[in-house]
Amino acid sequence: MPPHGNSSFADDSIEGKGYDAKLIKRLLHYVKPHRKLVFLAMFFMLITSGVELLLPYITKQGIDKYLARLYQVYTDTPASCDSLMAMEPAEGDFIFLASDSLLIRKASLDTMDPADAHLLATGGHLAAETFYLFPADQYQGETGRLQNDYWLVPERDLGKIPVEKLMTIRAKDVSGITRLALIFLGLLVISIFAGYGHVMTLVVAGQRSMFDVRTELFNHIQTLSLNFFSKNPVGRLVTRVSNDVEALNEMFSAVLVNLVKDVLLIAGTITILLIMDWKLALISLSVLPVFTLASILFRRKARTIYRKVRKHLAELNSSIAEDVSGVKVVQIFGQEKNRRGRYFEINDNYYKISMKQLYVFGVFRPIINIIAQVGTAIVLIYGGLSTLSGALTLGALVAFISYVRQMFKPISDMSEKYNIMQSAMASSERIFGILDTEPKIVQSSDAIPPQKLRGEVAFQDVNFGYDPDTPVLREINFGIEPGKSIALVGPTGAGKTSIISLLTRFWDVDTGKILLDGTDIRDHSVATLRNNTSIVLQDAFIFSRSVADNIRLSSDLTMEEIRSASDMVQATGFIDKLPNGFNTVMAERGATLSTGQKQLICFARALAHDPRILILDEATSNVDPTTEQLIQRAIETLMKGRTSIIVAHRLSTIQKCDEILVIDAGKIMERGSHQELLARRGIYYNLYLLQWGNGK
Ligand code: DCP
Ligand code: MG
């Protein structure tokens, strides 16, 4: 882990506005291509929500219509109840008996016209006891009484009738309940499939959108100029592309998938409750504010803790990564005890914060549950009383309880969703921040179309600094004829790598110009630049792909061309010894290769692309004499017939070049051939004595 690993994590805050219309609009742009899937998901969602709202109602029907088919006896009908008597009763709701008495199905009481209900309650004589009703010709048992043609069994005595008997006399109820159960089951199956469809379509749409975001982000990062990368450490960029996109994905799968559904469910439930019994609805909803508040508090606390846990975990991870990868240094310098102490501290911090997290969950979760239970209890108490007094049917009570219980979860989820939205907003802000960064080095609109170059290079009065205040290169002037070579030598930090970075337009000059074949490189198209130059960098970069792919990169070189390039730089020898030869897949950054071997592969890469201009930043690292010779010969092969600019450390390489430029502190201090420079007895002479003088 780079030293800035932690700091970059620290400034990646995950707090943001919960909702930012501008950001959402930009995000929707990525969802747009997949809108068909989203609409499909909404369709499925409507089905599942509908079913979820319907199920308690079906339960109510089952109970009221079939299970608790209870009747009350009403006698001494006053004349004022004539209207009621005259009414065409719904099937089985009222049964008129001779001698001004009436059997009323209990479930019909709460759907009855309030005026009639009032009359019944005040006018006549409504027996408190409720009865099951059986036609007298089918059943007459020892409990109950005969009333006209019906045998009335008091509610509490139903258990005294033998089960077999009950099943036959209540055959109609049994079949009704069976039918409802089948409908219930059918709806459940539909809702399972619709739920699956809903989640799948939305998740697929989300994954596709995130795929697009990731692709765009990666492509954009690749076009950015190097100044962007010197300001944004690799660690942070990796976080952007992976974590921030992941946060968006979380928003997609966790929030969008369920948010609309939750809102719909909550609104639907509240509406149904109010319609069923507005008084009971208001009473049972009274715990909602407390519940919501507690949920929000809990989520907020949980999120803060979670954030801290993540931060400490990142510290823990980076500490392990650093110490394990640097274990050699730790051991050689006897730092074990020291590192152990530091690790203990980090480990301890992580332990403490994890315990705190447990505590928050251990306290808040039960509290929230208890509040929800209290809500249910209120419904049970108040609703139960209403049921007893006949104002509410048993089925309605059961349905009420289901509705109230099923409402708590989406509400508690909502606050979590708000948190997810917050981090997603922060993440998308950062992602768009990158996408909005313009590459500094751009091809001008009237660039010369790609062409083949002769390979003439000239630097004219070039001044440059990585940041404007500290000049790195001053008044650089030199020219190279096509096919000739130039060596750049000088102490470390002199500006050699900077000169060649300008030539490849990794950076642009501040003042002055660089000409290729007499034309400013800024007027050339980027393709001309890339097609005519090959660069071998100081730190040979090997991708974790096969050797052949590392040489080929994206070009369409044949295996023969690759092999011949590697033959010419004499890399074939060791490549063939690898387990799978050219098809051996390299470890990350070529970790299983020696420095010299990596260099040779990079040479083969440069050679295979047959550039007009070769740019080489020679590695300073020491290699064994055999490899040294291999590399030396490879460099000579590479230089043959090409314009070459070589940052050289090996005397042999330097002597092969047509001209030597001695760079110090960003200026060309001396120039000439090896012999001329030695004769001057200046910087080069001293460098020669220091570096190569003793015997080399
Ligand atoms: N520099 C910088 N930002 C960068 C690269 C370099 O500020 N992204 C600075 C560091 C040096 C100066 O620019 O002070 C010149 O750096 P070079 O990499 O050009 O130096 P050399 O290539 O000559 O050094 P070496 O021989 O060590 O490779
Ligand atoms: Mg360098």
C-alpha cells in the first residue's frame, strides 16, 4: 500500500446530500438505455405490492364468511326497524324469523348502514351472546337451542360438537375456506414469481448501468493527462472505479428496487386501515412517529459506527499489507517488536469499534422491535374490545393486525435507504468529478492527419515545470537528424525523463516548441505521435497477461513477428524456458521476472512495433554481466536505423550515440561526442571518473 493509502481513504467521505436532483438526473442518463427493464420491473412491483395488500383481506374474508360465521339474535323488533326488515338482505346476513325476531350475521354489523346499526343498538333487544347457526333438520345436539327452524349453538360451545359431525354440517364453509386457501396460494405463487421478476429485472438494469458507468470512467481516466495522476494517487482512483460505483450499485439494488414498493405498500396499508376502521387506524398508527424516529436514530448511529468500522478495517488491512510486503525490511532492521506494537494498537482500535457496533445493534434493535410490538398490542387491545362489542369482526381484527405488522418493516427500511442514498450521492459526485475533468493534452481540431515520419526531432527553447512555480527544464535546445541518436546523461533528478515525457506529449511544454519533421508536435495528430514512436520506460511495465500479449499489446502482430522481435533482442532464450513459453501469463507487474528480463520483454515490445523514433529510459539497476551484455546488444539492435533518444547510464550505450547531452538541474550543460566531452574535463569528465572510471 502506498503511504497515502489511508489519507486517500479518509478524504473519501461517504456523507452527502440524500437527494440531489442534478446528480439523479445525470445518473438516470445511464439508466435510460435500460428503461424497458425498469418499466418491466415496475409492472412486476405493482403485482407484488397488490398481492401483499390483498392477502390480509383474503384472510379476513375467510374468517368472517366461513370460519367465524356467527349470528346474533335480535328480538322485539321495533316498528322503526321496519326499513331494516324490508331490506333485501345479502345472502345469509339476516335471517327473518317469525314473531318479530331476527338473526343477524355478526360480520354484517360493521358493514351495515350506520343509521340501521344505531337503530338496532338502541331500539330492540340484541342478545350479547353469539351463536353458530345450523338448519335444524341437519343437526340438533345436546348444546344449544332451537329457534324456529334453526339450531343455535353458542360460540363457546362449538368445540363440544364432534369434529366429523361439524365437517358434514359445515361442508359449505369448508369448501369456501378451501377455495379461499387456494386463491391465497395462487396469489402467493404469482407474487413469488413477480417478486423474482421485479428484483431480477431491476438488478440486471442496475448492473448494466453500472457496467456502463465503470466503462466510461475507465476510458475517461485513460485519456487524462499525467498531471491528473500526479494529483490523484492510484489508491484513490482504484477506490473511485470500484467502491464508488459499488455505492451506486447498492443504491440501485437496495433503494430503487424497493423504495417505490415500500412507499406504495405504506400508503396502501394506511389507506386500507383508514377505510376499514378509521378510529382504530388512527390509534394503531399512533406508534408510527415513535417507531420512525427510533429507526432513523438507529440507522444513523449504525451508519456512523459502520463507517468507523470500515475505516479501522482499512487501516488494519493496509497495515497488514504493508508489513507483509515489507517483511524483509522489517526483519533486516529488527523492527518486529515495533511493528507488533503498532499492529496491536490498530487491531485494538478495530476490536473496540466492533464491540461498540455490537452494542448499538444490541440496544437499538430490541427497542425498535418492542415499539413495533407495542403497536400490535394496541391494535389487539383496542381492536379486541371493538370485536367483543361487535363493532369489528374477528376477520377485520386479524387483517388489521397483519396490515399494521407488515407496515413496520418498510418504514424501518426507509431510513436505511436514506443513508444508502447519501453515500451514493457522495460517490456519484466524485465519479462525475472525474468524468468532468478535461484531459489537458488534447489533439487540436485542425491536426494534421496521421502520417509516416522521417524521424527528425528538434527541441526549441523548451521550458517546462510540473507545477508552474518550479521550473524543471530550462531553455532546452537540440536537434536530431533522422536515424541519428542522442544520449542524455546527468545526475538523478536532472530532468532527463522529463525531456522524453515532453516528446511523447505525456506533458506539454510551457514555452518553446518541439518539432517532429519540422512540425510542432501539438499540430500533429496523436496517432502520428503514437504510431511513429516507441518508448521503453525506466521501470519496465509488464501487464499480467501472456508474454506474447505483452509484446503485442493491442496491435495485430503475428506470432512470427513477435518471435522475431524477441529473437532480435535475444529474449527468446529465457522466454522459451518459461512454463508455457510465449503463452506464460505474467504475475502482476511481472513479479516473477528479473529486472533484466522485464527490460528485454519491453525491448521486444518496442522493436516489434518498428518505430521511426525510439525513446529509451535506461534502467539504472544493476544486472549480472551476461544480462548486461544481452541488454547492451538489444539496445544496439533497437537503435539501428531509427532516430533514438536515450537516457543512458551505461558507458557502452552512451558511446554508441552520435551526440551526448549532459543535463544538470534542467539545463543542457555540455554537448558533444564522448571524446570531446572528456577533453573538456567538465561535468561529463567527472561523471565518467565517478561512474565508469574504475575499470569499466
Ligand atoms: N518531478 C516532478 N513531478 C514529476 C516528475 C518529476 O516534480 N511527476 C521533478 C523531480 C525532479 C525533476 O522533476 O526534481 C526532474 O525529474 P526527472 O524524472 O526528469 O529526473 P531524471 O529522469 O533526470 O532522474 P533519474 O536519473 O533519477 O531518472
Ligand atoms: Mg529518469
